[in-house]
Amino acid sequence: AIRITQSPSSLSASTGDRVTITCRASQSITTYLAWYQQQPGKAPKLLIYSASTLQSGVPSRFSGSGSGTEFTLTISRLQSEDFATYYCQQYYSYPWLDFGGGTKVEIK
Amino acid sequence: QLQLLESGPGLVKPSETLSLTCTVSGDSIDRSNYYWGWIRQPPGKGLEWIGSIFYSGDAYYNSSLNSQVTISVDTSKNQYSLKLNFVTAADTAVYYCARHSGPSLTIPFDYWGQGILVTVSS
């Protein structure tokens, strides 16, 4: 199975800050990685797929990069509605479509 | 607009079978070229993929749950279902149904249901 390690598990930031979240895979998943945002009590929302492609309707302050085993989600200027939990997901290898452990972005 | 809605009991007894249904509206399961999946999230924890199914009935499961889970599809009702056998308290979670954004498991989930909390307790 491919293990996905997401870091940090939580972070505190202020509106306007640049935020970076990392996911590492235990083996190469090329660019088969997605990022999701989950607001409290809501279903996850797809932000980015193929490591760096923005899903339709997602603000351009969100960006993704990486390939192989290391990936990054960046929020360029944090807005109030961005305080949420973020998950990465590898979809290179099934039957293990694993999610990272999540990163909670909190208000400083 | 595509919508997915989970339904089923919110309380299941230990050792019994958890049964949930996802009703799809806004598209027809048997005319669309997508896989349809189930994902769960224990309270305060992360996401776990359970399994996914194609309209033809081809289903794939998380290997850690393989012996416990069955996913089926009913195209006449535009629904697909999840059955999880011999549940324990560890199966308490919010269960989501979601659509893969294409005709493959190696594609992420682009539409999600609102989720349904299922508690396993006597």
C-alpha cells in the first residue's frame, strides 16, 4: 500500500498570510494527487487534481505543485472562508485510494 | 445540477449490518460514464475510501474492508448502496457517497453527498 503523510496536522495563520501544506507519498504516484477542502460539518470539496490543476470555480489563490513523492498546496493570501481542514488524496493505486491525515488551518 | 443524497438508519447495533443508499439526481447512473464511491469519516478523524462501483456492477473495495463490505447498484432507481457487515463501534462515522469525475478509479471525487452519521451502539 502507498502511505500518504500530510504535514503539518494543524497550523495557525492570519488573513492575508501565505500558507503551505505538504503531502508525501511512500512511493512515486507521478501526479495522481488531489487536494480537498472541508468546512466543519460539510462534505469535502475538490480544489485541485492532477497535483496542479485547479478545479472549475476554485479561486486562483489556491495552487498545487509537485510530482513523484512530494506535493504542496499553497494558499497565496488566506481569506476568512479558507479556514478549514485540507486533505490530500492519492489515486494512483487502488484498492488503496488513500487520503492524508488532514491539516486544520486555524485563525491565529 | 448533480446531487447525491445518502439515506439509511442512523443507529445500528454491534454485529449487525449497516445499510445505506445513495440516490443520484441530475444525471442517470447508467447513461453516465463514471464510477460512484463511498467514503467515511469517524468523528473528529480523517477520510477513508470504502469502495466504488461502475453502473455495470463492477465494484472495487478498500482491501482493509474487503471482507466486510458490498456495494451494489440499482440503475432502475438511479441509486447505489453500501452494506457493511458485522459492524463494531469503530464503524461509527459520517458516510459520504461521491462521484469519481470520470470512468476510472484513478480519478478524484468531484461531487459529494452531504453525508449521514451512522452510530454503532447497542
